[in-house]
Amino acid sequence: MYATTTRIGVKPGEAARVAAMLIRRSDALAAAGCRVYEVGADPLDPDAVFVVELWDSEEAHGAALELPDVRDAIAAALPFLSGENAAHGFDVVGSPLRDA
Amino acid sequence: MYATTTRIGVKPGEAARVAAMLIRRSDALAAAGCRVYEVGADPLDPDAVFVVELWDSEEAHGAALELPDVRDAIAAALPFLSGENAAHGFDVVGSPLRDA
């Protein structure tokens, strides 16, 4: 499994709009191997939207960027982004919530 | 729901040891409101362990630091940490994987 955490910089006052675009229901994501995709906000960093994702694999995550739902969401959000993004991905080793 | 992403700095060569401590099965976490707790590694940043967590609330996340399982894991890992940690939490707005 592969995890990503992302800070998406947005133009002033646009965080709620961008977050709403990113949480539109998309069953294509789960079908493509997405297990978790949580979108959020931090009152202390209002010009950003935060995302944590879990995917079956790094390859599944990369391939999903070509999904129509994902391409549409990126195109819709682009005018409201500042371009100051930070993303990090890592390979999951395990979880205390399940047996190894 | 509340999300956290953490980079835990570890002493050189100790990432696998620390990760193993953090993924010991703990049913107390789920009972305390933890929905996701994924531990991982990044080959490009070998002196760190990464964690993404989802909790029912920020309060549940904070209260869990007092759980015996969590206190034991912190105490066991402490000698192998570098002290260079970075953590970020945010309030979850929603997910494209479910209806709002």
C-alpha cells in the first residue's frame, strides 16, 4: 500500500471552493485502487487544502491521474490554486489496527 | 474526523526498528476512535518513519496519547529517535469515496 500527504496552496479565500471540488463523489477512485482520500482544512493555514490518500500501490496512484474524474477535478480547481504545493508519498509498512 | 501526518526522525539505521514498534497490534487504538493508522518508510529519506492517522475527532487523537499501548510504544521508541519531528493535523471536510 502507498500513502500520500499533500498541501495544495490555494488563492486567498478559495479553500472551501477547492475542497468542495475535491470531495465530489467519484466511484472511479475506489475502482482504481484508492482506499482512503480525505480532504481537509486547517484554520491556522487558511490558504491551503490538505489531502491524505491511501492507494493499493504507487502505480495505482500514478495511473489514477489519468482518470476522467481526476482530470476534471484538477482542471476545475486549477484557476483557484496558488501553485505552492507540497506533496510526500511513502510505502506503507503496516498498521497497529491489523495483524501484520 | 481529524487527520494527522507525521515525519518521525530516527537515528541512522533505526527506521525499521521504530516502524516495527509502531505497528504492534493494538486494539485499544480502534476503541479510542482511531480509524486509520498507517506507518511507512521512504527510501529517499531513510532516517525517518512516516505516519498518517485518521481519528473520530482531534480530542480522541489527543486523549489517545494517554493510552498504555501508546505510552509504551513511545517509551520503547524514544532511544532510537533523532528528535527531528514534523507533524501536521487538519480537520476533514469530506471524501470523494463517500457521499457528503
